[in-house]
Amino acid sequence: MRAQNQRGHAMIELAVSAGVMVACLAGTVQFGYTFYVYNQLVTAVGNGGRYAAMRTYRASVPSDIEKGRAAIRNMVVFGDSRPAPGVVPQVANLKPEQVQVDWVMDESGKPAAVNVSIIDYTVDAAFGMFRFTGKPAVEYPFVGRFAPAESEP
Amino acid sequence: MRVRQKGFVLIAMSVAMVVMLAVMGLAFDFGRIYIARNEAQVFTDAAAMAAASKLDGTDAGLDHARQAVAKLPMRWNLGTKSFTGVVVEFSPDKQSWARVTAPDNQVEISFLRAVGGPAVFTVPAHSVAAAKPVRLVE
């Protein structure tokens, strides 16, 4: 009777402690990976914002502005404004469409600053999902060359 | 013998819990610290560029530079807290460079405190930018 009792205790103890341990481990993996990805996103938008800030702003036709945006998005995602086909993104599953580039214009119609942010990106951290919209975000002042009459190559 | 056996799970659990807290602390607290550091660095990079771009050798230029830094919307702590105590310094000639320091970004420590870590960890960042920036040909 006593021996049976003890075995029951051991099983309950194992069940309780294993439950706690697994929950802790799952949380650690989930948050650890999410933070890791978020940190990569911060680096990516920071680099993209810096690139956008120093890049030549060309606007002879509206599609030039869009081409410029595409180059900035590529810089965020691939670390390269013109990535070779098949290049892997720097952050898992990040796509150029998930990067938002907004120019802030001054009164004279010149770009004054650029906002780069991540929209609608989901981190799949095995035990849970986190969705980031609007963050991380950076704003860089525009310090590049303003060339409204030139067209994007 | 029975007395020893009864205590074993308790001891094993407490040792495992301490180790577990340390591991969780490494993942959670260090994760947040690294993010805060990175966010602060990106902020000071942008702020130094914003400040340096306003410099023109006059005191008004310095004011504009300080305003440009204060106007930046960037935040830290996973994009939730605004930067406080930001220091903006300039070259003596008021037109060569600007230096921005974000000195007191204090990350609150959650798990590492339980195993002897500090309550807060400060992650400062600073950047210098030249008034005549490098421009990309691209």
C-alpha cells in the first residue's frame, strides 16, 4: 500500500513539474525566437532607412518614385537594392510587400525625411505567432541628392 | 532512507527552477536588451544625420538641429517608449559634425533578477554624423 502510494506521488510530481518545465521551455523558445527576429527587423529597417536617406531621389515620372521605393524595399529585405533572382531574404519569410516606404515632403515639394516600417509581418515561433504591423519603424532625414528631372536607370 | 527520498524531488525541482530561470533570463532579458540596444543605435544614427543636416555655422542652425532630433518619432523597447535625456553635441565650429547620445534607455530585467541579475540594465548608444554626408550615386 505504501509503495503504491509513493509511486502515485512520483507520477503526480512528474506530471506537475513536467508541465511547468515544458511551459517554461515553450515560452523561452517562443519569446527568444520572436525577439531574435524582431532584432533582425530593426537592423533591416535601419539599414533600409539609411539607404533611402542617402539615395538620389528621382521623379521625372511617377513610376520613378515607385522604382525608388522598390529599391529601398529590396534593401530592407535582401540587403541589396537589385537582388539577384533567388536570393534569400535576410529575415525569414520577409517580402518586399511587407515593407512600407513613405516620403515626407517639405513645403517646396522636396523630400525632407523618409519613413520605413514593417507592415503585416508574422513571426511563426513554433508555439505561437506574433504579428507586427507598423513596427519596427524608422525615420531618417533625407540627405541625398534631389533630382526631380532624372529618371531611374 | 524514506526521508531522503521524499526531499529529493523538491531539491531537484528547485535546482532545475533556478537553472530554468537563468535560461529564460538569457533568452527573454538578453533578447530585450539586444533589441533596445539596436533600436537606440538606429535612433542615434538617424538623429545624428538629422542634426548634422541642419548645421550651418550659426546658433540658429544648432537650434534647428536640436528640433530635428526632438521631432524624430522613433521609439524603443519594442517600439513603445520614446527616448529621454537625449544629448545633442556639435563641433566647435558649429558646422562640421553632430553627435547624438541616447544615454538612459533602461531595460527592466524580468527573469535574471531571480538569479542575481540587476533590476534594470541601461543600454546607451551614440552616433556622430558629418554635416556633408556621403551620398550614393545610386
